[in-house]
Amino acid sequence: MTNAHSTDHDSSLASAAPNGAGSVGGPAALPFDEARAKQFSAAFAAIADSIETVVRGKRGEIELALLCLLSGGHLLIEDVPGVGKTTLAKALAGAIGANLGRVQFTPDLLPADVTGVSVWNRSDASFEFRPGPIFTGLVLADEINRASPKTQSSLLEAMAEGQVTVDGITHPLPEPFMVLATQNPIEQEGTYPLPESQLDRFLMRISMGYPDRADEMGILETHQTDGVVNRMRAIATVKDVVAMTAMVNEVHIDPALRGYLIDLAEGTRRHPGVALGMSPRATLSLQRVSRARAAAAGRTFVTDDDIKAMSVTVLSHRLILTPDASLKGITAEQVLGDVLRAVPVP
């Protein structure tokens, strides 16, 4: 993308949010019609193209991460070391010109190392709050399952409510705010598995996977030296992302499709292999991401294909299977496949 293309997005997207979207848009803001949908789709593709120059051969994962950001959610990237989890987080921040706060989770990490701490200021005899890396907006929680449950739980309020409370004082987090957490599912020694309440705060869980031969050859050519991500030019701005997130909320979803979402939730709750099915938060999450996918495709409305396409990524980490199902090797993905086939589309 050229700089001129980037400028077009910067100048128009920030004013494209619908009415009632807070500081973005305003009384004169335009509705999310077909023209705005095409504009959204073009901006989405441009940002994804920019990230793909660094993260080669992972277009699907890039688009999922971007959909997660534009849905106002948090992303869990679960895979083995060295496949580009951290690079994806850095490239996403670089493409929108955002700062990336990084926290390396270790067993001795304290909650204050993440959220910040109040320090006594001797000059004016008062406590001064020094914010932690979580206040950068986009936060890379690297190897999140290596920290103690107490430190993991320090993210709960931030992820759920967009704020942090320290010493009884609540501090709002910047917009957009997104936690991109990574974990290695293979290595279990010295780790603390994320509890269900923490997993439920993540809008999506994705895996990177190994690149194919051609893409890995491209990685060898373009990543010969460090600093590839640092040389990225922002294709959009943080203000654009806030505007696009507001636009997602205006994508139309038919009441019949809302009923379909509830039917899917009830299907998971009744499935014999599921001990704990979809929560209302999971239903809301699937609706939100389906709207974002529709907007990315240049549509002003959600279809059942949007819901089906996002179901596994949004729901698989939220379902708790029965012990019997786990012993039989049944996976959450298989359960969701059963439910999607059983529930009729309106």
C-alpha cells in the first residue's frame, strides 16, 4: 500500500463512526451504509496486507486477529515456540501505529508488574500511581500460563471492564485495549493452566501452525536480519481502529439470526458430551465477531455463514466436556460440528 492510500483511510475512517459512538463521529456522522461497508472492507484488507508482509502465509490467522481487535476482544494464541505468535502481535501493533506493551509471564511475576503500583512521593507527601505495561493499549502477555494464578487474575478486570483498580482507585485503560496472550500447549512443566473464567475473557483462541515450504522460503529471505517489524509503516491509526470498532456495532443482524445464536447456545448446553455449554457472554461474543466479519466482507448485515465461520474460533475454548467425552477423545471442535449440523438455520 502506498502512503497516499494510508492517508485516505486516516482521513475518512475516523469520521465514519455512527452516531452515539462517543468521541468518534458525532452528530454529523454518517450511517453504516453500503458505502461505509465498502470503505471498512478496503481498510480491513489494507491492514491485513500490511501485516502479511511480515507474517508470511498466515492470512487466515491475520484476519482473525484483526477481527478480534475490531470486535473489542482479546486473543489467545496457542502454539509451539517459533511459529510467529509474538511476531503477529508486533505486526498488528505496527500496522495501526500503536505501542505494544510486553509482559514476559514468569512464576515470580507479581500483579503490580502488570497493572502498576502506587509509589510514595516524598516531595508532596502523597502516593503517585505509576502505570504498568497494561496501559499501553495493546498488550502482549507472553507465555501467560507460566505466571501464578494470582498474577493471571490481575488481568480479569482489565479484560472484562477496560479498567484497573489499584489501592481502591479505578484507572480507565486506553482505547482500543486488547490483550494478545501466547502459550505453549505442549510444555506443561512449570505452568499454571488458565482457569475457565480466564479463558472466557478471550474472545478467540487461534493456532498459528507451521508455514508451507514456499512461505518458509520467503521467511528465510525477508527475515535474515532482525528489525523487519520495526521497519513497518503504519497503514492506519489507533483512531481509525476506534472508528471501525464503532462501525461494527452498527452492522445489522436479523432477529431470526439472534434466535439462531440462542439455539446454538442451547444446543451446546444439551449436548451429551458437554458439561458446561455456551454462556450468554459467549453468545454475545459470537454475535459481535459475526458482525465484524460481515463488515470486513463489505456487507451491512450478518448472514448465517458469518456465524458458522466464527463458531469454532470463538467457542471451542469455552466449552467444558464431560470426563467420559474426554476419555473417548471427543474434542470441542467435534461437539460444535454436531451442534451446527443439528440446529436448523432460520
